[in-house]
Amino acid sequence: MVPLLVDMHKADAEKQVNRLYYPDSTRKDTVNYALIFTKHNTSRVMYDSSMSFYTKHPELFDEVYNRVMESLNQEKIEKEISK
């Protein structure tokens, strides 16, 4: 679940950056989550089911989300080091 959420966050961030820097662009302003689900061998139904589970168990979701943030922060640090 963590790698899936990481990729979803990165796709959402890219969409926001594109919207900010290219407001008049004809680029698609949507994220193709289907590609992300395929990459992680899952589906929208499975994702929605997982999110439904975590809605009922927020303490578990906090753990997952903390790992997502750790992963994103680690990627950011690695990119800054490689500059």
C-alpha cells in the first residue's frame, strides 16, 4: 500500500505543478490512476476497499501514511544529494 500511495502523491504533485506553471496549457489536468494501479498490480476496487478498511482503522492508516511520508522525504533527500 505504501508504494502505491507514494506514486499517487507524486502524480498529484505533478498535476499541481503543471497547473501552477502551465495554467493555459492544453495538457491533461488529470492523473491517470489506472496506470498507477496497473504498476502496483491492483485496481480501483481493491484500492477503495483498502481505504474503506483504513477509514475504520485510522490508527493503522496513520502508520501507513507515516511510512508514505518517510518514503517521500527520503526520495527528496536523495535527489538533493545527487544534485
